[in-house]
Amino acid sequence: MLDFLYSIDLAVFYFFNHTLSNPAFDKFFSIITNVNNWFITYIILLGIMLVKGGRKGRIAVVVLLLLITCGDQFGYRILKETIGRLRPCDFLTDAITPLGCAGTSSFPSNHALNNFAAATFIALIYPNLKWVLFIAAFLVAISRVYLGLHYPSDIIGGALIGIFFGYLFYLLFRKVDSCVEAKFCSKKEN
């Protein structure tokens, strides 16, 4: 059964990494995958949440930063170090790697974990942003397979873990928000 699942993983990997390989996608996915290229977007989004979001937005920013920190460390320090799966570019001699092959273990994809965690969390608070958030998370996740850095199962696992973390931290957000609102309302009545 595991051999069958691995053969599917490999077939999907080769579809993205070999069949779709072309110079335009090399450039596009190299830009999409680089977290440094997203910093301005992150800062603008966080700034809007802080300035325009009121109490809800400020609490969301704090919880979102905690979410990314916890999710990233869980994926990197616990799962990657425990599982130790080799990246496809370290294992498959014919993997196409436009950015080279670097990094730690393969499972889970922290790019997928973090982006799907943030997308889930923000989409639950601001549902009108869900399509943009999940399309961006999907493109970042797919970029990791296209660039030869992860197997499809790495990004699926990372995405599922990220969605779980995003939902858990959304529950935390709701608890904190209701607690802050209750304290604010009780002070206002006195």
C-alpha cells in the first residue's frame, strides 16, 4: 500500500517538476516561493488589520503572529526533525531544481503549513478574503513541488496541519476577543 501511495506521490511530483517545467514557470514559481517577496504584502495586510480592524483586527494580528511562530516551529523543530524525510532534490537524481537544493527535511512543507494556517485563520475572521488567501497559499505550496523541493504529500500534509492550526488559533482568537469585549463592556457599565 505504501509503495502504491509513493508511486502516486512520485507521478504527481514528476508532472509538476518535469511535464510543466519551462522558463516562465521557473521564474514565476521562484518569485512566488521566496518569502522575502511577500514581506510587503504581509506588512500591508497586518497594517490594515491594525488600523482599520479595530479591536478585532489588533487581537487578530497578535494571534496571527503567535500562530505563525507556533506552526512554523512545530513543523520545523518537531515534525521535520522527527520524520527526517529526504527532499526529492536530495533523493531523485533527475529532479529539476531551478533554485538549487537546500534546506532541512522534506515533511511537512513549512511553506504550505504557514500559508494555509494564515489563510484559514484570516479567512475565518474576514471571509471576504478567503479566495485570495487560499489561491496564494495554493500557489506557494505548488511552487515547492514545481521547484523540486517537496513531494506533493509534503505540501498536502503541511496544508492539512496548517488548516488545523489556523482553526485552533481562530478558536483562541474568539476566546480572547470575547474576553476583551466582556471586560470592556463591564467597565463601561460601571
